[in-house]
Amino acid sequence: QARAPGSSLALPAAMASIADLPEDVLVELLSLLPARDLTRACGLVCRQWRAVVELTTLWKRKCQREGFYRQALDRSISDWKTFYILSVLKRNLIKNPCAEGNFDHWKLDHNEGDKWRVEAMPGEHGTQILDPTVRKYFVTSYGPCFKSQLITLQKEGYWNQLMDEKRPEIVVKDWYAARFDCGCRYELTVRLLSEDYLVLEEFHPEPVVIEQWSDAMWREISHTFQNYPPGVRYIWFQHGGQDTQYWAGWYGIRVTNSSITIGPMTL
């Protein structure tokens, strides 16, 4: 009996090579391989392997193996290969979202008044955020304080053809809160940019003004980009604000737990 390379599976004597395996067995074997090998190498082996690598059943099996599959998805997913790739890539693209690294990865676009500061949760006259893993936040002062990150999609693994043809959902979330004893203002701007940094789509809601003596609760703002134009190469995220009573110190808006994730199934 022959054996498949790297496998304990014995081939019947009538089969000369792994290429003689039934399609369902070949799908099972190839589903064990990393996606990079499947897309770059396996398709070059022979015509049969190239056809199997494009099978929906192969990528659906990989989703099952790695915990991405749910039966409720059967009717809604038409491209399991793309679904698998996006599932593997999916993570928060904002770096240092909860101030654990001070201001690492953030560009301080405006740093007025007594400037940005990092404080520990819940802070003076503040409340705890719902997520117990979030231990710190950024806080603004009496002058405008805004900070940003520019995400290069190719560096994060999202190649141009994937973004242009599939246009997966881009979900933006941010958390903000005020001190109980001071009013403040919060602003958020997120832009999808082309290779030449032209704005293809933008999310810029009306500023949130919180009055003095508020409940100081943490609130989430969220937006999903869908059906945006092709050509998105960067995502620019900026948030911040200031206090509205111009008190010296750090009485302005507090922000933390920012996130940008790219599909699938982000609802």
C-alpha cells in the first residue's frame, strides 16, 4: 500500500498516487494545510488540485476545523474562501486602544490646554466601563485634544483586490465618558482613503456635548462602512475633544477601547 505524503492514510493498492484519491478525501487532506499553502502552492501541483482548492466544500471544511463555521451561516455565505480569509485576518486594527502603552502608536494632532493624559479606570468622579479588561483611558484637557492613527491595509494583510472586489464591512467603535462634575465635548472622524489619500467615504457625526453633573457613564459609538467605493487603501481614525468649562487640569472627555475591524459577520 502507498501512503499520502505526510499522512498516515494508506492508499489502496490500485491507487498510484495521492492524485488518485476521491475528491472528498482530497478535500479532507488539503483542509489541513494553511491557507497560504493552498492558495500559493497547491494549485500549481496539477489541474485536479487547482480545482479542489477552489471548491466551496474545502473552505467550508477549514471554517469547521478552525471554529468559524455556524450552521446558521449556510444560507448567507456565498463565498466560503473569502469568509475564511477574513475570519482569520479579523482583529482590532487600532493599536494601543486602551492606553496600556501610554501614547504609543498615536499621533497627537492637537494637544492643547494641559494636554492629553492617561488615567486609570474609573478615575476621579468617573465610572467603570462594562469591559473589565479595560483598565485605562485617555483624557483631554481644557484646550482641543485630538489624536489619530493611520492604518495601512496592505500592511495588515488586506490586499488591494480583496478590498476592491469583496469590499468587506469595516466596523468602527469607540467608547467615551465624561466626569460627573464637568461638562465636555467629544468628536470622532473616520475616513476611508485612497492610495493618494483622497477621502472616499467618511463618518463624522455631530459632536457630542455632555452637560455638567452627568451620570459619567461610558457610552459606545459605532458605525459600519458598507458598499464603499473601490480603492480603499488606508483608514484614518481620529477622536478627542475638550472640557466645556475651561478648567485647568484634565476635566475633558475620556476615551478608550477604540476598535476597527474588517468583516466578516460583524453584526
